[in-house]
Amino acid sequence: MAGPAVKFNVDDSDFEKALADHMTRKMPSIAAKALNATAREAQTALKTAMPQYFDRPTPWTMRSTRVVSATSARLAASVGFKDEAYKGTPATKYLLPQVDGGGRGVKRMESALRRIGLLRGDQFAVPGGGATLDAYGNVARSQVIQVMSYLNAFAEQGYRANMTQKRRDSLARGRKGTRGFSYFALVNGEGKLPPGIYRRTNYGVDPRISHLAYGAAKPVFVFTRAPNYRPRFPFAQIVTDSINARLLPNLSGAFRLVYP
């Protein structure tokens, strides 16, 4: 080589140590990013699969899962059902029986009915043939609130306050063009009517329609023994398949973000 030259070399041991130290500092962050991306994709896989296993799942059901994210200090992410609900029933109570099978938990409405003595401890309330159903096949929320208010089942104040007798009398009279109605509960059943909550239409004393009174009581809720569910939503399999398919690609992608 013509001209002046400076020869130098690198101490391999120092270089390898520096590289190892750098990797040690970066790898927890890389791993956490990959774990969190994988957990979010598993959550999406669950949401995508729900309509295949549930009939018209409600928006609440579609949003029933949660991700607990990994951090650099805690390299573990998890996907599961939400176990809290400000109002209504937590997802863990009403969806876990669909995963594991067996009986379901007690709904808030059922707890309220038990509190006032209209539902025995071994009974559960299921929709009856006279219920008004919403777009998802459940008893309409407006009717649930009306029934609970009518039967003095609400403990809290506010718009769900229990109904006054004046309001019940008004419902029984009806309005022009609309027949009146009332609700009643049978804890043990009566005659041919099984235990449940019924909506009775008021047909008055008009002899031309008096025969309709015999079928005037329609079950909104029927009281049954504890429902028993078969496992039908393969939660663990869906999550496991998604993790197996996506963890390594996500780890590779997170690594390339740091070392392009």
C-alpha cells in the first residue's frame, strides 16, 4: 500500500461483550413488543370467531375480551375475558360456561328477584314465549327494566326507581287503541302455569272478546333449574393457534425495528 497507513484491529472479546451487553438491554423491549402484538392478534382472532359459535352475539359479548400487556420487566402477556362490569353481568360469569361447560352464574336480575323473594335459590330466569326480544335474541332491556320496576325489584334510585301504584294502574287501564296489561310472578307455579313472570293483557268485560282472557297471561320469564351448558366456544384452541402462527413473525418484526 503506497503512502502512510495505520494498521489497527479489534479485540474480539471486547466487541462481543459490548454487543452482548447491547442485546441484553434491547431484547426485553423487543420481546415485549412481540408478545403484545401476538396477544392483540389472538384477541382479534377470538372476536372474529365469535359469530361462528354464538347466535347474534351482542356488542357487549364482542367486546368481552381483554389483553394484559407485557412489559420489559414482565415478559408475559395474556388474553382473557373481562371480569368486571359497571352494570350487567361480567363476561367471566356468562361466557365461561360456554367455554368450560356446566352451570352459569347468577345474573343481577336474578339476584334482585331472589332478594325480594320472587325467585328461589335453586331457580334461574330464562326468556319465555311472551317476552319481547331484541335484535340479538335476548329479552329487550326496556322490558327487563319495566318488569323489575313493576315488581319493586330495584334497590337503587334514579331512572330505575320502582314503579308507583298509580303507574301500575295506568298501565292496567291502557290507552286509546292499546290494551292495558299487568305483570305478576309465580314462585311455585299455579294450575297449568309454571313458575315465572307473566304479562297479563286486560281484555275488559266486553263479551265479544272475553274468551281471550283465558290466554291473556304470557310468560316473559320462566323459572327453571340451573341451566347446564355444553362447551361450545374453543377459546384456548383459538388463542393457541393464533399464538403459534404469529409469535415468531412478530418477534422477527420487532427485532427488525431495532436492527433493520
